[in-house]
Amino acid sequence: MASSVNDPEIPVLSIHDLGILRDVELDGDTAVVTITPTYSGCPAMDTIADDLRLAFREAGYAGARVELTLSPAWTTDWMTEEGKKKLAEYGIAPPAGLSKDGGKVMLGLSVKCPRCHSLNTRELTRFASTACKALYQCNDCHEPFDYFKVH
């Protein structure tokens, strides 16, 4: 049930695919769901918590308690490969590389255009529609696109 809840900011991704679903424990007729926000203060957390409570209520549970955990901090390494594929199909370039491999990620890395798959892209701005994304443009097809930053 918890994995059926989608991220309200990227509706093609489940919270499982995004990697923020950390644990689900069933305690009688109550579910205890632990999630980790993509960053502190993420505005989607309240909506996700409401959607989780609704999903468990509709599945016949008397209630669901949603707990936020900030440690360890969420990382794009927790995203599923299926989630990264869904991002690209939705028009958002998925994170390139793993955060744990090199610490800081150089801003000049080539990012593949999710539309034409060219690596001939450039960053327009470090922050896009959400703090997790940067705005890029493809120099070949000239289309702008969001890039889900590695962190």
C-alpha cells in the first residue's frame, strides 16, 4: 500500500521509486510508516503523509502513523533503477552517478537530454521547479529540461 503512494511533485514516481519510503511496520490494525524527505523542509511531506494515511485507511487499517526520519539523510542513491527510468520517460533527466562515489559533483558534468538523448547539454540555472532539480537545455534539440541533481 505504501509503495502505491506517488510523489505529488513528480506524480510518475512512487515514494518507493524515489527512495523516501524507509520502513512499514504493522501493529495490529495500525500501520507505522517511516519516510525520509529528499531535503529538510520538503513541502511534499505533508501531502505524502496524508496520502499514506488515506491509502492504509482505504485498505482497512484503523489508522496509519507516519514518522519522518532525517538520519541518515536521503540520497539519490536510494532511487530505484525503475524510478530513474520513469523520470527520463517523464522528461526529467535522472541523477547521473552516485553521491557516495565522489562526494561533491562537478556542475560541468554532461547530463543526457531525456528527449533526444544527446549529451550536448548545458545548465541554465542550478535551481529549477524544485530544490532537487536544476534546469538544463539541450544544445541539439534546443529543449529545456529538469535534471534531478545527485545528492
